[in-house]
Amino acid sequence: MTTYDADGITLEKVRDYVWEIPQEGDMNVPARVLASEELLDEISEDKTLQQLKNATHLPGVRKYAVCMPDGHQGYGFPVGGVAGIDAENGCISPGAVGYDINCGVRMMTTNLTYDDLRGREEELVDALFANVPSGLGGGGVYEGSMDDVEAILDRGMEWALEEGFAVPEDLEHCEDEGVRPDSDPSKVSQKAKDRGKNQVGSLGSGNHFLEVQRVTDVYREDVAADFGLEPDQIVVLIHCGSRGLGHQVCTDYLREIEQAHSGLLSQLPDKELAAAPAGSQLAEDYYGAMCAAINFAWVNRQLIMHRTREVFEKVFDRSWEAMEMDLLYDVAHNIAKKETHEVEDGEEREVYVHRKGATRAFPAGRPEVPPAYRDVGQPILIPGSMGAGSYVLRGGEESLTETFGSTAHGAGRLMSRTQAKQEFWGGDVQDDLREGQQVYVKAQSGATVAEEAPGVYKDVDEVVRVSDALGIGDRVARTFPVCNIKG
């Protein structure tokens, strides 16, 4: 097959797993989809391809807009989408970042084995559910003053370290060391700050979770050793974002940008791609507010990790240090960052790299990779469904050339939440997982479990296989759920 037709859009096969929508009309660049034919069949079932094509109309977009193997329809810009947009004469688009700014994942390793947990799964899942706040609305591990919120927005994980919620090694193993220096809390609305004040250290709802896992497979033993991973080991994966604060930041700036830059908006095929021209006041304001929300999300995950350490201490009656509950890495998903990349003909440019439902995947040697991993490449965490397991990868050598240093962020949804609730019953899903796969799930409602049933997601094995084959993210290890709590 050399071409692929989907609802009026024709993709041309560039090589294995690389499909291109050629530049035409008002497109500024071509668009590329990185997928097997099996995944492309799924990606083409919604508006993902049209949204990707629309994204090429954004001013200043360089090289090509890219859709990762887990891509699916999003708000204006596809989830799994990546675009490098010129930071001098391009633009920045809140819709191409997403509402849950710095939704991301962190993994904590331990020296526990699966045998240490066996028979105590229910005790552990109940303790985690009782102690880690989840669900819609308020309630967090920590409710401080508005000054605390300002400090979190400004200093990120440095605040958590000062307040005793982190140790220095936690910062050393986090993307950007857990601090975006470009943050400007003054550009975050009071309404956003109010929404975030009592949500610091909370999972929220939807697809966010805390999952205790066991390492089932190791594919690159040398890299796994550098990451501190070995077979049968217990690890913990935490997936959440900036909660109501980040959602409000996106909402605020989408409305302001729509009004202030209506001329630009009128030139775009979808108003959900509303963008502020680079160098404009709104572009600077949004970037400062977004970076502040990024800091908030890192602290949110850090406080959940802090509470998880405390829960493990009570359940296993030993200190978290004795259990070596160390942060492996924390990666951000919904984010736009100024990075320098090679664009056309070897030219290097500073671009806003918009990663919406995509993970940074820098290879060894890139200076942004923490010193602990600079010789092997940045760790990448790709969660799958509750019944399929997750993956740890490392940044691949081809990522800078192919994807502005990016890869997939998860399995990617196959069906909407509404459809999922029609197809699945939460209680049945929980029973099937416990009885069939020894996975213990606890959630605020059965509807949440139904929305996140294994059948709702693409095949994470296939997503990761394509990433590995393309050299944008190399497989290191695979994990499988033991306990999972959801909002």
C-alpha cells in the first residue's frame, strides 16, 4: 500500500510507519502520521486527520505537523499531535497544548518484589484510595494559603523541597528539574488560583490514576539498569495534571486570544486553534501563565508521591527510604516549550514545540536530559490501560529529526467516554480485572471504571512497537498493573 484514503484525505506512504498528507492550498507544511496500517485504521475513524491537516495552517509552523501512533481527536488539535512553531514569527496556541496543562506521568521505583505484595493487594489499594484524594472538585494533600499557591506557580518543585514534600533527588529526576523559570504567576487569573488552592496533591477524575505495577519484561538490560529497573520489581505510576487551575488558564486565554486576534482566527480553518502571534503581549502572557500551571502540575504529582510514600510506610511498616522509593522520572504531556531544533536545510531555529498528548523523547547527549540519564537518553513513560500494562522507553536517536524530540504518551482512546459507558459496566470491569488478571481497582464511581475499561484504548503494544521501530522512543521495560485507584 503506497497511499491511504480516509474521508477525503489522502496520505502517501513515505516509508514504513510514516504517512504524509502533502502540502496543498493554505497548508504551510505537510502533515505526517506515524503509525502502522492497523493504527492508521483506528486514527482515521474520527477527526484526527482533519485536525492534523488544520494544524498546518498555523502561522510559523515548521517542517511538518506530526501525529503520534496513539493519536485521536482532541480540541482543535489532535491528542498525540506535535508541532514546532517559530518562536519569532510564528504563534502559540492554547488549543494545541490542551486544557490539562502538564498532564503527565511519573514513575517511582522500589526494592519491593511482587511476592512482597501478593496477598496484600486489597489492603494496599484501600489505603491508597483512602489517603490519596481523587475525584471531581476540591480536596488535596495540602491546602495552604494563597501565598503558597503563588510560590508553587513561581518555583514549582523547589517549593515542595523547601516545605519538606520532596528530597533533592526528586528534582534531579524530573523534566526541567520540576521548575519552569519562565513562569509568571501574575498572568494566572484569580479564578484559576482559587480553583487550584485546595487541589494541590489530588488525582482528579477521568483517565487520571495512581497505579502500583510490577515489571514483567526488560528489553534493554543496560538501560534498565541505569533506570533502576529489574524483573518482578514493584513500581508506582502517577498520572494527573494541573487540575482546575490549568483548565482555567486555558479557558481564560482561549477567550482572550479569540477576541484580541480575531484577524488571525479568521484565517484558520478551526476557531479551536485560536493562536496569539509570537511576540504579542497575549503570547507572552499565556506562555508565562502556562509555565506557572506546569509548575503547579509538577507539585501536584510530587505531593501525591509524598503521600504514596507515607501509605507504603504504614502498610509495609518500614521507611520509604528503606524501600528505596525513588523517583525514576516525571514527563509532561500537554505543554508548549521554547526549544532549539533543526528545521529545513539544517537551519536551527527556536520554536514553540507544542506537545499535546505527546512526550518529550530526547536522546542521549541532549543537554536538557538530567545528568543521571544524559549518557543513555531521557526516560519516557507510556501508560496503557488497566488490563494491558505500561512501558518505559528511552529517547530515541531519530526523535530530533522526525518529531522535534517527541513520541507517544499512552495507548490513545478508541471510543468516547459516552460510548464507553454504554458498552461497559464498571462493576463488571472491576470483577473481570480482579478475577482474570489479579488487578485490584478502586474508584469513586463505576462510571469512571467503565470510561477507562481496557477495551476503550488502542493496543499499547502496537503503539510502542511503532515508536521503537521508528527510533523515536526505544523500548526498555514493560510493567503490568497490580493495584489502581481512580477519581
